[in-house]
Amino acid sequence: MGESYEKLWGEGLKLLRVLTEAGYEAYLVGGCVRDRLIGRPLHDIDIATSALPGAVQALFPRTVPTGLQHGTVTVMIDGTPFEVTTYRTETGYSDARRPDEVSFVSDVREDLSRRDFTFNAMAVGLDGELLDPFGGREDLSAGIVRTVGRAAERFGEDALRMLRAIRFGAEFGFELAADTWDGIASQKQRLAHVAMERVGAEWDKMMSGQGPDQACAWLRDSGLLAYTKEPLPVRAAKWTSSDAETAIRLSVIEDIDARWAAYWICAGASEAEAAASCKALRMSGKRGARIAGVVGFERRLTENGASRRLAARNLNGVCDRETWIEAVLDYGVAAAEDWLAIMEAARGDKIGCAERHWLDGMPITRISELAVRGDELAKALGKPPGPWVARRLRRLLSEVAHGRLANAKDALLKAVSILQSEDNGT
Ligand code: ATP
Ligand code: MG
């Protein structure tokens, strides 16, 4: 653990000292305690205290009223935020997502009992003592995700916890306790109460984490994906990374959006289904376009029946050079690069495959790189500009990209009149 790690933890302890010296109880709680015990990097520190929000605000010079009604004040120390939350319990959960009411309590153990998993329900005090009323430490060393209390009840209160169970399990390489898994099975329909944005954010964290393959396998096997608030394409749940020949492990793909693209490809989704899914999961338009673009690119390569499933494919000779170049022109170099990254990750090396050489050998890949502009072309042919110009340019692009025509203005203008007469002016 590095210096900044110890510094952050030390700052947290200083905060506890201020609260304690003012006569309140205070503990480091939740994720930071868990992460310290398993030696993971800390990203933030949460503190639970008996002090009411007003008292916390009065004790520290720089605070932000993050969620006063829920008891949370953010204390800023040297530009680092610390979330300080008054001990509380939650009741009501009539919408299967958020408590109807939170009440402040005086016993830290009550606060710990509202938390989702045993390893998230531990606290450390100033003296370094560990409060662990639900056996979180034991579950951490055994590698088990277990809810505090009966899983069916806890997932019934807040359906988001089902996704969190899968996320933590996959991230840490843990098993789900039998009761926790059964709880998901019995409560999965309640996922419909969770905003799509939250589903997207949780799934995205799973995808970018250490165990995306396990996470996706659990999402599929649990049946959860059939119960999202907005429907995902049926294929979303059909994802499979492996078959007799090869496997594409998402975890070996570096880029997160390339992982997503590989997910939809392996799920058998079409470009439109991938795009609709990204949208339903509230990804940005930019990310959705990129992910769906790679899926479209892959479908384009294999649409002439050349396709065996991506995961099973011999990585050389997916398609012919002609098809490859046209797909690059239609979907762009970025999609081709993402596709190659997926392939290279699947194969475990970067030794050039045929497609890589074809891509590198393309003299140009975009209309804007052509040595002739649309207006020049219209003028040379003596016709008024119109949609036909873009079609002509696209045709010239093909010729140049395939290496059949030099990218020089004279050659291009000459070729375009020949194409013009060939195509009968279309
Ligand atoms: P990470 O930030 O690494 O995802 P974390 O455990 O810090 O993990 P947060 O979402 O930051 O997770 O929540 C902080 C703590 O609040 C958790 O450790 C847990 O004790 C509690 N908590 C968060 N979300 C829930 C929930 N939906 N139900 C019950 N307790 C929760
Ligand atoms: Mg956290």
C-alpha cells in the first residue's frame, strides 16, 4: 500500500479524532474498511458518526451539505472529500429501491445492520478496533458475498443490491452465498424498480472491473436481465464467451467500450440491438455509437455467410480483403481498430493478422482524404451539386482505398467521368 493510501487513511483518522474530541462517536465504515482488509486501493473514505449533520458542519471549516436529510455532510480536507453520515436506520422501501424514511439512531451497530453485505457492514474506530457484527471479516477471507440478514428480504427492500452482489462478487473473485443467490432468484422481478441509469452504471462498473466475465455470466444465469425496467433485447441474456474452439475473455480486452462491443457480438446482437441496449442503459450517445459501430462492423464482415461465431473463428481469413476494406470505409478506422483489439486480445498476441495488414495498407480511409472536393467534382462534370456528389465521392474512395486508383486530382476527375458513363448517371 502506497504513501497516498496511508495518507488518506491517516486523514480519515484525524477526522475521527476531531469528532471524538468533541464528544461524539465516529468510525471509518463500509468500502474503505473492506478494501483495507483485502489490500485493495482506497478511493474514498466514509465515516459514520453519532453527531447530527448540524454538529458536523459546525466542527469543520469546509463542508458541503451533500444529503442533509439522509444525514450526510461532505467534509473537505486539503481538497479531499470525506462523507460523514450520522448513524441511521432506514424503513419503508415501498418502491423496492429507496427507504421511505430514515431515522437517526445512537448505536453504530444499528447503522451497520442497514448495510447490504457483511463485508460492507464493518467499522474501524480511532483505536484501530474492528466492529464486525455480521462476520464480514470471515466472509472476506472465505471469499463470500453474503447479505446482512436474509437476502430475499434485503433485495426486496432495495433491488439494486442484487446488482451490487454480483458486482462485488465478480470484482473480488468471490462466490455468492447460497442464500444470497437464492435471494436473487426469488426477487429478480424487482429489478424493474431500479432506474435504467443505475442498472447501466452498475453494469458498466462490472464491465470495467476485474471480473467482467463472471459478472456477465451471473447476470445471464440469474435471469436478472429479463426484468430490467426497460426491456433489453432478448439476446442480451444470450451472451456466451466460449465454445469448443476458443473463448473471448472480456477481461483481457483493455478498453471498456471494446469489452462492451465484444459482449454484444458474443451475445449475437445486431448493430441495432446493441445501439438500443446502450441507449436503454443510458450510455452517452458517443459511447453507444462507438459500441454499436463495432458490432455493425463485425456483422458487415461476416454477412456473406462467412460467419462462424466470433469466439469460434479462425482469426485469419474472417473475410476477404474486398469486404474488409468496404467495411472500414462504411464504419470507420476506429471501429476497425476496436475490432482488431478484440481479436488480438482473444488471440493473445499482436502478430499481424491479414486484416491488420489490409488496414495498414489502405492509402486513405475517408472521403475528406480524397484529392478532389465535391464542388470541384460538380464543376468538372458541369452538373449542379446534389446528393449524387456524395455517392460519386464514396465510389472514388472505394477505388482509391482498394489501390485501384491513384489519389491525385487529375486521375480522380478522369475516373469519375468514366464511372459516370458506366453507371449511367446514377
Ligand atoms: P465502492 O465504492 O467500491 O463501489 P462501497 O462499499 O464504498 O464500494 P458505496 O456505494 O460507496 O459502496 O457505499 C458505501 C457503503 O454504503 C457500502 O459499503 C455499504 O455499507 C452502504 N451501502 C451502499 N449502497 C447500499 C445499498 N444499496 N444498500 C445497503 N447499503 C448500502
Ligand atoms: Mg464507496
